[in-house]
Amino acid sequence: MNSRERVLAALRREQPDRVPYCEFAIDRSLASRLMGWPEPADAIIDLDARIYTVEERKALADFLHMDNITYVIRAPVYAQKVAGQDGRLFYGEGLIKTEADLEKIKLPDPHDDALYAEAEEFIKNKGDYAACFGTRIGVFPAMLSMGIDTFSIALYENPRFAETVMDIYFDWAAVVAERVCQMGFDVFVTTDDHAFKTGPILSPALFRRFVIPRYRRVRKKITIPWVMHSDGNVMPILEDLLALGIAGLHPIEKGAMDIRQVKRDYGRRLCLLGNVDLNILGLGTPEDVESEVRGLIRDVAPGGGYIISSGNSLASYLKPENVIAMSQAIQKYGHYPIAV
């Protein structure tokens, strides 16, 4: 099997020749240390920007034995931007506080061919990798742009305001989804966080009232396998997400969800993606990493329907030697039939 075939088989909950390894985000400063590239010139790296060429993506994938490469188009978020370690971007206070602020939201025209020109080149040069398209669909950029307090209060006191902001982003995402699904991408990946470690950000009732109907509108345009990323504990809304027809869930955050229990309960209905512990990748030893990877493959991979990945993304604070150890352990233990 090539990488594309391997990933698509896992998303169909089938057993490929080996466990696929995918990452949807790799911080540029970590990639520079792994690959010997020059460090980024800018102090702040905008995660909404495209920071790799397709050839750099493929070089990283080849070096780490990954099975995917990812191209990202995200609508801008209207919030203060805060630089974390090594330029990692964090969003601060939202800037859309009242209905008068709606005029600040100016998204790129989703009907403009120029928006997709680089993506078309990406597809032409993707090789045998699974080509993933990454975006946000609607609720998370709305929440970030308004700020979680303003957003939450608006749902009760002025729901029209919150819904208007969500619809701006959901309507944009629907046009983008229809376009990119016709371009030759293999997987549609959305990165909208819905939960804290303790449970969903919105109550299941509010999620079903305000978010699920909007997801359904976009779902009609998604014609390739859909992988949903959300940090935190999404168990109280997982049935709602499954009803949308998602093919995979990432990263099943360690400490918030038990990936082994999810495999037992949902492995016949859902491909699981995750969840090598970032604490081990950032603070542990290569031996710790190998043990973590081996345990995940032993417990989650049998029968297929599993794609291993970090527990979120390859962040700048991870140890390069541990990232390499993860890749090597996947190659060592990931071949079917699983025997670790």
C-alpha cells in the first residue's frame, strides 16, 4: 500500500498493511530543528498562514515516515494575537463585542479562484501521500472572534448576534468545502475545539440547538472523508458528531478521554486518530516515547480503524529526539498483524 491507500483504508475502519501515521500541524521552529532548516525569521508565526511549500511538506513527511501532507485555508479570526514559545500563536481577547463590530469581519471571497491557486499546485505535486485539507468550519472562529464570555452571554441574551457571527463563518466554510472536495484532496480536516478536559464548552442542548444544524449545512458539501479535531472531552456530544457522518476523530485527548475505551465502544463506527502524549514527547526520554507508542499500537490498532498521531500537533516545545523516536517506534511496531 502507498500512504494514501493506507490512510483511506484506516478511515474506512479497515486494516491496512501498517498503522498510518499522520500529523495535521507541525510548528515551523520544530521542523527547522528536525530538518536543519534556517530558523523562522518572524518572531510570531501565524497559524492561519501557509508556512510550508508542498516540497517542504513532503520532505518532512518523508523524514518522519508520515502518511499525509496537509494544506490549510482558514478564515481569519478577529481576536488579539499572543505569541507563545517559539512564536506559537495564541488568541487573546475577541474583537467582535457588539453587532456594530460585525463590519470588521471581512473574510476572503470563497468564490475567488485565486484563493485556491496554491491548493491546486499542492494537489498536482502531492505524490502518493494522503492529501489533507485543513480548515475551521464555523463555531470555533466565531467563539474566538467574540471571546468565549461574549459568545456565551450572547447565546442567552442576544442569540441573533451569536448566530450571525456563526453564520458568516459557516456559510464561508460551506463554499470552501464544496470547492476543495472537487479538487482532489483525500481527507477534509476541521479543527474546531468543542470541549474542555471536563466536558463540552457548550451544553449538549445548546450544541444541538445552535451548532449541529449549521454543521449539517456544511456536511452536505463534504464529499470526502471528514476528520474532526477537537481537544477535550467530547463524549457527551459524540453521538451528535457521529450522526454528522464524520469518518475520524482526532486527537482523543489524553487526560480528557480514554482512547482504549473509545476503541471498545466506538471502534466499529469511527476511525480513531491519536494520541501520543505531548507531555512525554516534550519532557520524557526516547525510551518513554517508544513505550507509549508501543502501548497505543498494541491496544488500539488491532482490527484497523486507527491512525496514530501526536496528542494534538508537533509543537515547538517537543524534543526533536522524541519526535524521531515516535516515528521510529511506529515503524517498528505498527505492521499488521500487530504483535507487540
